[in-house]
Amino acid sequence: MTLRAPCFFSPRYWSNCWEVFEPGRNEFYDMEFPECEAGGEIRFSKDGWVLMSPEGGGPLYFFNPGTHEKHQLPPVTSSFSSACCCFTAPPTSPDCCIFGIVGDTNCETEFALFKVKDEEWDSTWLNNCTHRFWPSRSPPLFHNGVYYLLDWKDVKIMTFDPAESRWLPLCDDDDDEIDEIKACFMVQVEGEIWGVFAGDRREEVEVGKLEVSEGRWKKVESLGDKCLYVSCKGCFAERCGEDSERANKIYFHGKSGVVFCLSTGLYHYLDAATFIQPFGRPGFPYNTSGAWVNV
């Protein structure tokens, strides 16, 4: 079967068969990927590729679900924490780097960095006594040479500059309006960093644009002719035209594909106009193992 981008991929825990959801067809089906180990986990997705970790540990590898290409990586000394890893470009590019948190204490955070032209990982411990970090489900985002990491507790942004090995806060002010965020994601949109926020106290999802120079989020009222695909393992934006049915919508995941429409302020299943519960409420189908991939 020819895949129609984008697709939501969710590996099965017991086999190398993945569940695939195509919103264009509104279809779920299973697809076998013999190149991947059974029970593997998606760590991050970007540019049609996914970064995978085998069940029980072992070296990471790149996999392209569209072409079935696989690129093996050297072993890293420690496993990545939660969703805190990303890569900057496809593994076929000399600019490809993999970055993530592999250790975290009250006093220090350990970052691992790997370039495709290297033979081993580079690991750095940085002191963070004055900037306690609580990693969100959103993976890091690489923008203008700097890695941005989202803190779910206070919706702050922490940055890591590999050129200077600096770990600095960007948004470091408390904001009562976003204290109860339960899900927050960063998306790169035409050279800007946007945030998608949802929580217990919100019937709606909110979108904000990061004003890097000011260190604050500015609310985005409409996506215009764009839609966002959001998951714990990777996010991206797509320009689809203002007359498109996908315009001004955020695609999540779930039993029948969950969408939030900024025009109506409601969640919907893709196969019905049914309102469902917001993030953090019982019954929201929250998939933390899968990822949107633009195959």
C-alpha cells in the first residue's frame, strides 16, 4: 500500500508490526516493518525519518517508514530521558546531529550530542542548580543553532547552545494562566517557534508564538491557511490553503483521529462531529508512543 502523508505510526509492543493511521483516508491498519526490532520505541520523528530505540536498550537507529531505509548508530552510555531527544536533519545529511538529555539530577543535567560523521557520542554535564528543569512531553526543538526545551511545570523555555555549552532559561516568569497545563508541545512554523497548550482548566487548546527576543509567548488567534500535526515524538506544520478542510486545525491522535478546530473551539473525531473531553480529563485518547511522520 502506498502511504499518503502524513501518517501517525504507533509500533506494537510485541512485534515489528506498526499501527498506521492515515487522516486523509481516515483509516487505521497494521503494517509490518521487518527492518525494525520487535517492541521498538519511536523517540523522535522529522523529515520522514524516525529515531528508534530497541526494546530493552541497545544502540539507537534511524528508520524511514516510507522507503524502509535503516541507519544504525553507535551505542550511547545512558538511555535518553522521557521524550527529551531530537535530531536536526535526516541521517543522510552531513548536518545531522542527535541531541538529548541522558541524565538529570537536582543539581545537574547531562546532555548527549552525536554528529553523523562522528564515531562516538559526546556527553556534557551542566550545572542547573538555579534553573530546575521539568521536561515536558514535547521533544527538544533545534532553531538557529540552539536547542529549545519546554518545561511543563511552568511552561518555561530552557535553551542549550552547543557552541558555548550553555544551559540558560528563556521564559522564566511564572504565569498563573498556564499553571495547570497538562500537555504542551513546540512546533517549528516557517522559521518561528509556536507552542500548543492544553490543560485541565481549559476547554480549548491555545497556540502561542515564542517571541525569542522578549522571552515570552504571544497568543496566536488563528493558524490561517496552516494546520499542525502534534505528538509526543515529533510535531510539524503544513500549509494547506485557507479553503482546505484541514486549515486552522490541530491534529492529535486517538481511536479515530483527534482534531481540535480553532474556529469552533471544539475537539472532534475525524469521522464525526462529536465533541470529546479535553486533555487531562478522563476518556481523552492520549497516545504517548506514536508519532506523526511526513512520509
